[in-house]
Amino acid sequence: MTTDTGAHPATTDPTGEKMDHPTTENHPTAAHHPATANHPPPAPGARAPARVTGAAPGVPDAERLRRWRMVLGADSAEGTGCTPTGRDAAMDGALTALYGGDTGRRPGGRGSGGRAAGLGASAPAVARWLGDIRTYFPGSVVQVMQRDAIDRLDLSALLLEPEMLEAVEPDVHLVGTLLSLSKAMPETTRETARTVVRKVVADLEERLQSRTRTTLSGALDRSARTSRPRHHDIDWDRTVRANLRHYLTVPGRDGGEPTGTIVPERLIGHGRTARSAKKEVVLCVDQSGSMAASVVHAAVFGAVLASLRTLSTRLVVFDTAVVDLTDQLDDPVDVLFGTQLGGGTDINRALSYCQSRITRPADTVVVLISDLYEGGIRDGMLKRVAAMKAAGVEFVTLLALSDEGAPAYDRDHAAALGALGVPAFACTPDLFPDVMAAAIEKRPLPVPDQEPRP
């Protein structure tokens, strides 16, 4: 959520250098910047300070004021006495169009007075602005500004135009927005949208696939040992260590020096990969609007898990209806366009479907990804979880699968699941492979130390 403070959302100067916080006493804009809100307002008629105190050694006061002018924006920083020029002026204009003046309106609107801002009412104006911010700011900042523009200036409808989609910086949040608009998306835009989504999915797969496969393959193979291995399958290192007690001294040939040898009474070998899946994984994903980033990551992980021959993976998404997308797991983009973000939530119904598809409870891991706001039968949901646990299913509850921590969630349901031995916690994509490995091996889950925020 973006807080409108009338200031530019930055904590670094335009070059990316961290800015030390200056003393703000008597500064006429102190009350408008979030970092200075605790300082008292200036006395009437107070002048801007001639010198900013607390500056880093070697940084001229003029440069410090220039940087603060860029952070605070024109509407709240008149006391700096700085007027941006050149590249600074272009950056300031891009920021002001989004955060300055009369924001929070539809594009093209005008305020009743003072300096008005906005991106205009047409796609070309927004496309030019998108090009500007990609020129002047790093990708991570561009993604934040795009997200704020969609939220603050109601630009969702413009994302249905191909020209707009070609200008945006793809990220997980943009994918969530596109998926929520997919039903209203014209055919001329759909292919461009799929290209944007595919780029994000490819980036996530590149980041997550290798570690996920390595971690889970190790978890699946650790129990695959055999005491009757074929010659090529013998693990000689483990075999030698297991038979050190059987060390014998053997006389040398023709009176030579005696030699030692180990008589391997017990051979240890690598088990051959099973032809059938060792474990079954069911990803049960809430597709309500607040879970958009989790849906994107779940689709990518579902595809990665499905590529492991020793895992049988099922992906189920739900709101008040339940949709099984397992047949589309070979293409995460198809999975994502098969979802429908928004709507109600019936966790009990979704778990009922998942429970009916479990054939080997002791070898099954069910991962529920939801904020736990249940619109169905609350007691029914908890009874199903208890029944699956009693049958031997490893049950995992993730309040979110994203880099943003937990959204608002139902704390009573989380506590009730905890009482059943099912901790509910937010999980980052980087932690997810370790969580799955622990669940597969029936070890305690690596629950983060910090409790998720309500």
C-alpha cells in the first residue's frame, strides 16, 4: 500500500548513493516527509537553513540540498531553494506525474487549485511516462512506480492495450494484474499479455529451478539405499566405512611385507531410481485477489515439481469453485491463464477435492496456500485437515508464497491449524524448496522465526 505523503518515494539520491538524514529543525518541509514527521512544524516565517547540518564529510551543502529536493518533491520542498535542471528536472517530472500535486485521481483529471499532476488520459502519454522512468530509474524502482501508477491513477484499463504492455517492465505484480483482467482482455492484447507473463515465468524458473530440483532430489534419494547392490551401484566410500571393523592383516607373498585388507561383510549401494513416483505432492492454491503473487510462484513451482520423475504433482486452484490444472503443468503460462483471480473462498470444498485424490496418504504432502479466510464450513475445513493428518499425510499451510511476507490472514484459523500440528506461516520462494524437502522427509518444517504480520 502506498502512503501519499506529498513526497517522492525515495531514500537514495538519483545516483543510488545512500543519503544521510539531515537535521530538520526549522525546515519548512519537515512535516511532509515520512522520515521527519516526528519533528515539530516550523514557526511562522521561519526561513530555510543556510546550511544543512549532519552532512557526510566531503559532501557540499548545495549537493545535499539538491538530493533532498529530489527526495521531497516540489510541493513539499520549497525551503531547499533548489530548482532541478537537466536530468534532475526530467526525473522530478516523472515522479511528480505520479506522486505530486493532486494524485489519487483518474488520469487527466485536474485539482481545484495548486499544482496538478497526472499522466494524461491517453495510452501514448502513459507509454511515454513508462519510457521515461525506465530511462532514469533502476528496474526495481520502475516496478514499484508501475505498481503505484496502477493503484493510484487507475490505469488498469490501459493495460488492455498492446502498446502499453510493450512499454511496461514485467514483474510478478504486473502478472497478477494482467491475470485479474484476463477475462476482459481483447484478443489483440492477449498474445502480448502472454509474452509479458512468459518473460516473468522464465525469469522465475531460471532463479528457482536449479535449487529446487537439487534440494528435492536429494531429499527423495537419501532413503534410497540398498544392502544388495549391483557391482556398478556399490557406494564404496560408505561400504569401506561400514566394514572397518573387519580389517585383516594378510601375509605378503613370498615372504614379503604383510598387507592389510577389509573384508566387506555388508555392501552398501545406491538404490536405483524407482520407475513409479516415490511421493505425491498436492498444491492447493487460493486464487482470491490478495493471493496473486502466490498464485504466480505456485504455478512456477508446480511446473518444476512436475518435472521430477520421482514426484507425482497435482495443482488445484480454488475460490468458491475448484479447478484442477494438473494437465497444464508442463506450461506455467497456461496454468496462470487458467486461473481467475478474485471472488470468494471455500477452503473446505477445495480440501475435500484434494482428499478424494489421495491414494497413498503416508507418501503424500498437501500444501495449502491461502490467507485462511474461509467462506465455506469452518469446522469442516479443520476436520478434513485432522483426518488427512491422522491418515499419515504431511500437511503444510503457507499464508503466502512470495517475497512480501504474509497478507492479512485469519488468525483464528491459523491458531486452530497450529493446534493440529500444522503451523501456518508465510514462505519466500527461496525457502520453499527447504520446506518441501523437510515435508518429504517428515522432518520439522523450517518455520521462519518472525511471526507473520496480521
